[in-house]
Amino acid sequence: MPNFHCGVDRFYGHFIQLLINPSRTCNFHHFSPQQAWSSVNAWGNASLESIDPEIHDLIEKEKRRQCRGIDFIASANFTSSAVLEALGSALTNKYSQGMPGNRYYGGDQFIDEIENLCRSRALQAFNLDPAKWGVNVQPYSGSPANFAVYTAVLKPHDRIMGLDLPSGGHLTHGYFTAGGKKISASSIYFESLAYKVKSSSGYIDYEMLEERAMEFRPKLII
């Protein structure tokens, strides 16, 4: 009877070799398990520069751009080495659908601890009582985080008001173009109306905001 595992090892090892060197000629007959795992080890521990020098070069160029320029974008953060270390950790390998203690897959015990720690720290940051408040730390950016808030407090086609994009608002605050084109999900699923800043001062025109809100009657003002 053929050794199934040996055959798989040979195939997998050869597959890894093909990933490293696509021009390699296919030969599945002379590949031992030791060679296979050696190939896996070499590929898994290789640097980005050796595996994909083109991508590595572009990343280095972006680093230099960040060091030599100034960004006046509120959402553009220059993070610390510690944050970069966490983002490039073994957590990248884990898929964790669901909530802590109620996942769809196994092996999430440490992911649960990390997420619960983040939730606890988020409540502490805003001085909120855990007995009265909950927090979701899963949204990976502002857009889905904002939409999570909308769906928690609004129903489809409820009215919202947000700061106009040219005035410094955000796409997810119900923005649509002057021609009426709806740009984001917030303007598609909800009825939105923008308020603006004074062109002379750059400050929000609260009197105009109040007047428009009394007419539009939004359920939420952002």
C-alpha cells in the first residue's frame, strides 16, 4: 500500500518550491519528506526582501516618504514600533469570527483574552462603567465603526445630519454630491442632510444648523 502521508509531503514540498521558483521543472518523484519540510522551513523564514523584492522596495519608499513629508490628515497616524510589532505578530494567522466566548472556530482562547482586554481598556479610556456600558472593538476602521453605531440607534431611512464633506466632515456622515449622487452606505440606507461651516471663519454655523434641524427633524445629528 502506498504511503499517503509521504506522497502528500512530497507534493506539498514541491508546491512550496514552485512558489519560491515558478520556473522550476515539475518532478514529483524525487522529493523526500525531509526535503519537503526543509523547503517549508526555508520559505516560512525567508525575509520579504528575498521573497518579493519589488514589494519590499515599495514599502521602503513609503517609509522614506513618511519621514520626509508632513501629513495634515487627522486620520493619518505615525504609529510606534510596538504597534507595528503587534500588527505583524502571530495574531495575523488567526481567524476569529464571533464574539469572545462565542466563536465559530476553536483555538481562540488567547484571542478572547486579548479582545476582552481591549474592551476593558476602551471603557477605562472613556471612564465608563462596565456594568452599564458595552463596547465593540472589532471594527477595523472608522467607516464600519460609524455604521455599527447607526444600525444600533437607527432604522433604515431614518433621518441623519452630518457635517458636509467640504467643511471637514466624513463620507460616512451621510455625504452625497451636489448633484444628488449618494457616495456611501450612510447616505443610501438613511436620509441625510448636511450642515456646513461658515466660509468666513471656518466654524460651524450653529444657528443655521439649528434652523435646518428644526425643518428636517433628524433622529441623529453627528
